[in-house]
Amino acid sequence: DGGITQSPKYLFRKEGQNVTLSCEQNLNHDAMYWYRQDPGQGLRLIYYSQIVNDFQKGDIAEGYSVSREKKESFPLTVTSAQKNPTAFYLCASSSQGDYNEQFFGPGTRLTVL
Amino acid sequence: GQNIDQPTEMTATEGAIVQINCTYQTSGFNGLFWYQQHAGEAPTFLSYNVLDGLEEKGRFSSFLSRSKGYSYLLLKELQMKDSASYLCAVLDSNYQLIWGAGTKLIIKP
């Protein structure tokens, strides 16, 4: 089965700790994305990557970091510099080209206590 | 700036028809997507429009007017399971998706 996996589904951390959210895809997609979703709001782009070893900041990159060492993997680290880290985080991937349908993972709900 | 507007919330009755509107102002246009998102879950793809007109897919249809910067999603024969948020997203000139805030659809028996 092809798809995107994110783990864990729920994550709790103490304030001041860094935390890494995993995202893996076996769809052979070149592009991968991280979004943040807050209650009653749309998706906001954190980082995206169109090719291995390259990534770009989205609209709200401050306090986050990513890496793209493998095509299949795009982990997101939420650092202690992120002021309001509690949110629902969604990872997505798409193939390159004119038609850019994004496929989403199940999401990780991060709660910082 | 880039902007996508959708109503925040709509209510409809089971078995009825509902139309969810989306207006956009973006730097360039390479297509418009509609996604469905149930609470606490990931968005799932519903439709893609790049040319003007109506695309029908079962109970769901999506319409696009590029000259007016306008789209709508039409849901027929509403079922309780259609209670969800519906997200409108536009692919801009850089092939980046710009997302609306979503419309929460509440279906009543």
C-alpha cells in the first residue's frame, strides 16, 4: 500500500524541549510539505522540499527546522524557539508537474505542557 | 497579497443540496482544489478545476470561473457523513498551494 505515515498520532512535551515529528512516504513523490493547522484555521505552510537535500521556508518557518536526506523522509523538528507549538501538524507529498495534488499523512497532534 | 475567502460555517439538512463558495485573489492561477477534512483527520482530495465550467463526480460537483476568481462546491443528497470542513486551495504561479481557512459544514437530520 502506498501512502504517507506520520508518527506518533499524539505527542506531549514539556515546554522548552525540542521534539521531532516523523513523516515517511512510499509514493515516490519528489515534493514534501509540512503544514500547521490551528482550530478554525486553514493550513499554514511551515517548510517544503522539492528535492533531496534541498528545502525552503514557508510562511511560518520560525522556530522549526527540517531535513531531507532521503526522498522518502522529511522530519520536522519543533524547537524551543517556537512560541506556540501546540497544534495539529500535517505532512503532505506530491509529484512534480503542473498538477500538484497533495496527499496527506494522518497528522500529529502536538501538545506542549 | 494572496487571499482565499470561504464562509466559516454552513448548516444544511440531510438529503438536501448545499453550495459552498470560494473566491480567490492570487498571484497567478494554475488550478483550484477542493479537499474534505473530517475533524482530527487529514484532508482528502475531492476535485480539481483548471478550466472554466462544472466538473461532476457523483454527489459532488465543482465549478470554476477564472474571470471572476470564483469557485463553488455543490453537494447533493447530503448524508450525515458529509459533516466535515471543506477546504478550497489555489495553485499559484509558483505552483504553491494557497489554502482557504475552510468551511465547516454541519448536517442536521
